[in-house]
Amino acid sequence: MRFVDVFPYNRDEYSQVIWFFEECIERDFQAVIDNYAHGHQYSFESCGLNLPNGEDNIMYKGPFAWAGDPSSDMCPDEYDQLDFKMFIICFELAAKVFLLNNSSYEYPMRIFDSLKLIRKNYTNVLWLIEHFYGAEFYVCDNHGVCTGEHHGKEWGEKWYETYGKLLYFDDVDQIVEAQFRQVSLKIKGIYDTIA
């Protein structure tokens, strides 16, 4: 099974997100999920999933993915942008795909522990404001040049009013289970016809 098989959003709009999760499933999934669970990012040379912070002068909804040459100057609207609910759903689905494809994986409980931490942290708006939209982050202009200003409390409050208060996580499990079940049944049907 591949991550793209279970991806629940418009594949044409999120090709960079799909690329990133395909890469981390194929490569070092444990390290990737551990990093994001603690609020750190993890990038491969060919793609990355960045976490928003005060260095971005645009109110990102949440993580944003890139693919291709990481040294290229990309405008914010060229990134695939996720909100935090989509981010959690993607990691839950990626973990399922990884464990299905690696049934002999030695440390499945470590992955489950990281998933729990992702769910705990990224559904806590106060944690998000503190870690990604807080006063310690500097403001940059459209060219990535630091202006010397701090975002401050107002930045976090503006993000919350624009995006944070609209986040709704109660149906994450239903979305993940329905998506995975649907694809599993389809794959089983293909195997049944082959057998």
C-alpha cells in the first residue's frame, strides 16, 4: 500500500505533501514522526514538511510542504499548505501504511507513542501558539529578511482568530478509519480477483 492510496484530500492540490509522506514511509519514518511529535521539523534533500513559526510573515494555517530543490526561492503560495487537523490525519494514515508495509517492524509501540504525542500537542491551541506563533519569533519581510521586530502576543492571537478557533479535531479518528478501511477493502478485492 502507498500513502497516496489513502490520502483523503485532492491529490492534485497536495502533490508535495504526498511526496513528503511517501518519502518518509520509504526511508526513516521513526525519526520523522519522533521529530514532528516534539515540534521539530524533518526534511529530506528532495522534500520537506515545514512547521510554521514567527519567521513567516504570513499567517500560515499550519505545516507547509515543498518538493524539489530546497534551495529554490519559493513564494508562500507555492507550498502545499495543511492545517493542523490535516497534518494529524496525514501522520495517522502514514503510520498505518508504514506498519502495514513493515509488519515485522521492531518498535511499533514507539510509533504509537509518537502519534499520541502528535495528537496531544497539535490539538492544543495554546501549545501551538506557544511553539509556533509566540513572542520569541522575529518578523521577516517578503524576501526573508529579518526586520528586527518580534511577533509578540498579537501574532498568536491573530492566528487564533484567523485559523486556530476554526480547528475541529473530533472526527479525526473517523476520517482515518474510513479512509484506511475503504482502501483496504479495495486492495483485498483486487487480491481476491487475482486469487
